[in-house]
Amino acid sequence: MNYSKCFALIPCILFAIVGLVACDNGGAGGAEKSSLPKARGAFGEIILVIDSTKFAGPVGEILTEIFEEDIKGIIREESLFNLKSVDPRSLTRILKMATNMVYVTTFDDPKPGSRVINNQFTEESKVMAKEDPNLFMLREKDEFAIGQDVIYLFGNNEEQLIQNLRQNKSKLQNLFLSKERERLGKALFNRKNSLATVLGRDKFGVELSLPASYQLAKEEDQFLWFRQPTPRTDKPDISLLFYMTDYTDESEVFPENIIALRNSILKPRVFADPSNKDSFLVTETLEPPVFSNTTIDGQYAVEMRGAWKSNNLSMGGSFLSYTVVDAERGKIFYIEGFVYYPSEAHRAPLREIETILVATGMKAAESN
């Protein structure tokens, strides 16, 4: 890997816009690249290559804060990623095949582990980093395995590195979250649900993209409920809801009104216990949902993450929704996924829900 070449590309990239240095020189040559193994690793796993002493100090603390931050709006504490640190002197061939890898060093660190990483940088690269303290990241794709992302985080000293990491916390998180969605999407949409495609076009004028494993549970005029039920306790029960209504006023996307909309959709349509038709789902407000503004397919949307429960308190779980505004058509498209998975982690099923909902968005269905 030629880091001097990477740094030479800096003026050509969007550093000033995103605050990150991203460099992709293609890694190995075409012939060599084709012989690389496929990357491996569990979803949500990041291999952190760092001197063990440095990881035990302030740099390790900020890295843990970034990548193991608690997921917002979930019923129990779960981290964004599973961070596994390894000293570069202990890095094995198998670990180098990980899907997500992060190398971390500072150029003033004389410790053995940091020296191993520093030796991968040319002197010219180090000089350029010294002259511009805002340079702190390089990105390599498919460096040791196909389908791999390798990130190098560096600084002239720990204080400088920590400052850059703290300022770019969200960008670093989103970099790996986007990669996870891309990777998960390839697995999920290997086979698509043709019924969902037809119903989405007919009811909403939207191209619904659902995996084939989801089954239609209920259909109404402006409402669809798809479910991926499982008879096994070691797999999550995931439901996807789609609802469209008129949009008349911007107050409809205020947080309290989105909660009211959600409850009005679920109460008459989604039962908690199939044997008890009087049971229904409500939004947990003791721990209020978390809201954030976003865009989906170019349309303004409000993301809501939170917990749900049944009205008789017999069941509960986590949910993720998007309230998408189609101002041109005068419509609100409410899309949600909720998971029932008692006593188990909800991170993976919520990532699946997010990947599906973002893929569906407001993409207009193609006319016949």
C-alpha cells in the first residue's frame, strides 16, 4: 500500500466537506486482487488493531465511546458495534481477513505495537500529516480480503488524534453503519417478495422492497402488515408495517403527533396475541422514543426509535419507524418495523429493519 500516493490524492477528495480523508487506491493489482480470500466476520464486528498499552489509555477510551456507544431508543443497553482489540504483533492471518478493520496509531509513539503500524507509512506521508493536523484517516478497500474495509486512524500525538476522533464521531459511526447496511442488503434481497411489489404499487404507488421470507399478515385499504414469524425462540419475530394518509400540515410530523399517529395505526390493526383480539400494541413513553430528521429518496422524513408494549403488558420489544412526507402528492407514508425477541439482543433485527425500510423509502413504482 502506497500511502504517499494516498496523501497525494487528498486535494481531489471531499475532505473539506466531510471532514475525513478517504483514500482508495485499489489495494492489490487486478490479478493479485482476484486471488485474495473473501472477507469474513459477524455483522456489527470491528477488529481494532492498536498497541495494547495505547488501547488501555485515553485513545482506547474515545474509540470505545465511538464504536460501542449505546444504541438510542432500544429497550435494553446494546452497543452499536462489537469492538475486538488486538495488538498488531498478535495479528493473525485469519484476523486480517475481517470485514471491518481499524488500525490506530500516533507517530510519536515508540511502543512496539505502534511502531509496527507506523512502519506502514512512508516518511513523506508522516511529514504531510505533521503539516496538516486535520489529516487523521485513510481508507483502504479490499486490502487483505475481498469485501473488506480497512481504516487507518492516526495523529502526530494522542491529543491531536483524540481531538479529530471526537470531532468526527458521527461520521466514523456512519461510515461503518452504511457499510453494514450495504452488506446486509446484499444478503436480504437475494430473493425479493413479489407480492409486496404488487401491493406496494397498487396501494401506495411505491416500490416496496421486501425479502421473500416476509409473509403478508394483514391487508387493508391504505395499510399492509408483513411478518417474518419464527417458531423458534432463537430467532426474532419481525413485523413490517406500511401506512399512507393525507398530509395537510407540518405539525403532523411533530414528535407527539407521530406517536399519536403510530398508536392510531396499530390499535385497530395489529394484535399482540393472536388468541386475544382485544390485545394491541402501544408506544412506550416512560422511556420516550428518540427522534431525528433525515431524508429518504430525497423526501423529508422523521426517524423514530423506541420501545413498544402490549396493552395488557404481556409482550414488548423495540421498533424503528420513518414518517416520510411526500409534499408533492400531499401524502404521509408511515413505515415501521418492530421486533419481538424476549431476553435477546435487538441490534441485528433492528439493522435488518433499517436496511429494508431505507431501501423501500418513497421510491415511485414503475408504471406498467
